[in-house]
Amino acid sequence: MSPNTHTLHLFFEDRLRLRLAQLVFRYIAKGNEVEARRWAAQWSSADAGGLWNSDWFNLEVHATATHLVVRLDTGPHEPPPLMPLEHMFGRGLQAAVLETFHSQVREPQRMYFLAGQWVLRAMWLEANPAWAAWTERGGDPAEPAGEQASGDYQVRDPRQPQAIAALREREEAQQRKAQQAAQDLADAIRDLGQSGGPQAVASGFIGIVVLRAACCVRGSRD
């Protein structure tokens, strides 16, 4: 199955922290664990392991005039990459936007983060009007600043600001629950195949597809 692609727009307190984050992610992208950890230690004792999951792939890093853009791919059923955001908010990260392109439904979705919390888009834009010129036009570092956004994405807003740590724990719990449900269904299909024939197996397979699709896409409000 096709992966999900995630784009993180990372806004730091100063250029030094942005530069350190850029170095760490670039060494991670090169597979140079020694240098990644060396520069992470200079970045408020960051842990390279807290910034990257070995199951992720296709890491790209781009520096703009205002912020850092990090792109990566994950499996289609994995939760969004919240772990590095949680780690960076204690190390000079002021604000972030996470855009996820869900491969199965072909739909981009955005989440907005401020001061260690998942917040409403309107709250983020009000706090960061200058940065919105980048994120709301799509965030491509190759494009000139100020270009209008296409608006071709769905915003995932919380009902109220939520700590990113709590959000990550909930997303991971949902993933574990969905994986267990899929495994239980797969076991049931195996048993049906032994007793109920091809028709029962086909019905069970449809159930797995529906369950996995539900795992991939969350509601627009939480």
C-alpha cells in the first residue's frame, strides 16, 4: 500500500535552534547516526531517537527564510509523527503545522500546534500572522513568500487546545486498538475459511478493508 506523506513546518525561537534542527535532521536523512547525535547534544541535549522513528522513511529537509520544512513518509496505518514535535517544543520550537496526505483517501489534512499544544487554526493564525504567509500558501520553500494558498486541504481542529503529549498517547492507543481489531478479524476470517467457504472469506476481507480505512482517517474535530 502507498505510504502517507507528512510535511512539518517548524518555527523556532531563533536561527541557532533552527540551524541545529536542520543539521540533526539532515544527518538523520543521510543515515549518519553519530553526527546526528553529536549535533542533537548541542541542541538543548536533544535525543535523536526522540526525533525519528526507524519505521519512517524518505526524509527530506528544507530550510526557508523563516522556518524548517521536514517531509517524511510513514505506513498508511501509522499515526501522525507527533513524537518529534513533542520533543522539539521543549527545545526552542515555538509553533508548527503538520500536513498529512492520506494515501488511501487522497486527501491532505492539517493540524496546527502552538507552545506545545494542538490548537485551532484560527488561534494559530492570530498568534502568527507573519508565518501564515508561508503555511497557508502550501509551504513550498521554492515558491516566493506571499503567494496565496490553494486552500486544498482539510483542517483538523480540536474542540479546545490539547497538550501534544496527550494527543500522541491517544493516537497511539487508537492505532493499537485498530491493529488488534484487524488481527482479531483476520483470525476470524481464517476460521471462516476453514468452515464457511469463499463467500464468508470475501465478507470478512471487506470488513478488514473498512476497518483499516477508518484507522487512517480521523474526524475533522476531536
